[in-house]
Amino acid sequence: EDIVRGLEAGAQEYLVKPFDVAELLARVRTVHRLATAHKDLDRLNMRLEAEVDVKTRRLQLLYEFMRDLNHADSRDEILDLLIRCVEQTTGARRISLFLTDATGENLVCERAVGIEPAIAENLQVNKVEGITGQVFQSGKTVVAKTYGTANLSGREYARDTFLSTPLISTSLETRDGSLGVLNVTEKTDNTTFSEDEIECIRSVADAAAIALANVTRRIRLQQSVRVLLQTVGRLAEYRDEETTQHLDRVSTMSRILACELHREGPYALIMTDEFIDSLVQAAPMHDIGKVGISDDILTKPGKLTDEEFQIMKTHTDIGRRVLSQALDPAHPVPLLRMCIDIAYCHHERFDGKGYPQRIAGDRIPLSARIIALVDAYDAITSRRRYKPSKSHEEAVEIIRSESGKHFDPALVQAFLRGHEQFDAVRARYSEGATLVEAVRA
């Protein structure tokens, strides 16, 4: 009974008196081994738990990085995400990111941690020199764990090769080649980089390289679209001597109205700098479909017949079809999408009585609603072959009266707040001023 009570109380061994000394020592050694094993097991469990915590935290950071990377739409945003992720997942004190310059011959430091800004700004290496150049050329990852003699075939490097170790140097690879090199060194815990950390850095660099390549392609595509739009927009100049001034006025006035919308009202958050710039570039495309209308109708000095007007109305669909030819559904360019919306929908009315689709309210793209008002103001205040011009005051009253009918009420309110700027642009153009002068005013 005493033995059972003792074991239940926590004893690990027992001896019955009288006991033998050799047996006592053997049992003590057994208990000691058990205690040591328990301590080793506890330490192992603690180490495993710590490793699991570290890996879980690293996976969480990688998830957040990939999530944010998917929403990044600029080069600077991608670079900032890359540096922050590497810093958080490895605890490195020094990080440098080199990308190719405009010439493609040199690598310049675009981002740096742990390096004086004044020094980082001037860091530049030839793409074939040093370890950074070798990594860039080979597209491989180099890991330096200790100081030693220079040995390019191994993983040990002299102190004058790197400023510090351990170091990971990996390239940012894409299908089109290498974009640059990421260098990571000087861990806060003064340990070497683990295999998990090396793989993490390589994965982050690969993901960032793909994102950078996508942004570059998108920017080039947008630039190509802008050139295309400028070229196509000039077509109207050869059809009507009034077109150029009209297109310039519409572009300038659309920026004025968009800026007023940005100041207050329900569309303030939508009127970003990017939206406004795209709107100004897309505005001249609103009547591009008129290239498909015959000169007999387009330049007719008098009022159009009902049949001629029906033909004239088709310019909206012609514009949509012409511009849609350049749109890649798999990779749509927002600027081109806006051009199509404007060309197709700028004759729709807020009350649904416009053309060609007879859609109403918010179903009409906001960009087309803006151009509809601006285009109407310019048409009212401009002399045409078939009508005289009206005064600015008359145009203001007409637009005011059409609030909720032809025009979006929120746009009319913004127009009324800034209508004097419209008048200034109209007056300057009528005096022969250039577009640049009108914009500066």
C-alpha cells in the first residue's frame, strides 16, 4: 500500500528496505536517464514549437506579400513590397536591390536598407563586374556563409569581395532575361541563412520579377495605345476644319469638370489623377466614328434630314467597333476601354432617351456622362455651318435646365461651380489661343 501511494504521489522508483547499494545506484542512474530524456524532449519540443512559429510567421508574411503584389500597379510599389518582405522574413540588417539602367549596361541601386542614402544613391556596377554582375549574367543564386579566400567555384569569398557575410545574392529572372540582382546580408541574430530562408528569398525575388515585368509590359502597352489614339485622333482633322479646335476644347473642359468633381460630390473618390489623365487623353476619341460618315452628311451646311440623322447617329457604333479592334479582352488597357465607352455612349441621356442603347443613369459610363456635358456646352457655344453660336450664359441655363434629363445632376452641379472656367477656355480659343495657353489659364 505504501508503494502504491508513493507512485501515485509522483515517485518514479522505489526500494524496499533493506536495500542493496549497487541496486540503489542503478535505480538512481535509471531515474537520472529518464529525467535527462524528459528535459531533452522538452527542449526539442520548445525548439520545434519555435521553428513552427517562425515558419508560420514566414508563411504569413509570404502570403501577405503575394496578396499585396497582386494588387500592386506601379514599379515603386513592387520594389517597396519586395524589400519589406525580405527584411521581415529574414531579419537582415542590410539589403540592396540593383536593377538595370536605361542603357542596359549598368546595374544601379534602386532600394537599400542598412546603407546610407547618400551612398546608396550613387551605387552603380557594370552588369558584368563583381559578384553582382556574375549573378546577373548567370541568373543563379550565390550564397556566402564564411569569410575565406576568393573561390568563385565554391561558396566562400574573400572579405574584400563582400562587405559582410553571410550573404545571399540572387537574380530577378523573367522569361525575357534578368532584371536585376537582390543582395541580402547581415542577419540580426548573426547566424547563417537557413535553407528555408534562402528558398524564401529566391521565391520572393522571382515573384517580384514577374510583377515588374508585367508592369513594364503594361506601361509599354499603354504608351502604344496613347500613340495610337493620338494618331487616330488626327484623322478627324482632315475631315473638318472645326474639329481640331473642338477636340482641344473638349479635352481642356473635361479636365476642368473632372477636377470640380474631385473637390466634392459623389464622384470625388473616383476622380483620381489617373482617371482624370485618362479622361483628357480619351476625350478626343468621342467623335472618332465620324470618319465613317460620308462628307455629304458630315459637312452638310443645312439641317440633316431624318434619314441623314439616322446615318449620323451610327458614328457612335462605328467608333466603338474601330477602337475595339485594338482591345485585347485578356489584357484590357483601361485607357482604351474608356475611349470605347466615350465613343459609344457620349450621346446617351441620363433619362434614357439618348442613343444608341437608350441606357440611363449609372448604366452610362461616368466618362461618357462627363464628355456628354462638355461636348454639349461646346456645341452650344460654337458656331457651326448649320447654326449660330449661343452665349455662355445661355449655355449655362440650358445645361441647368437639363439636369436629370440629358445630364447627370451631380455633373451639372460641378459644372455650375466651375462654369466660369469653361467660359475662359471658350473665350481664349475664340481669340485664337493655343491649347497650352488655355490649359495654363
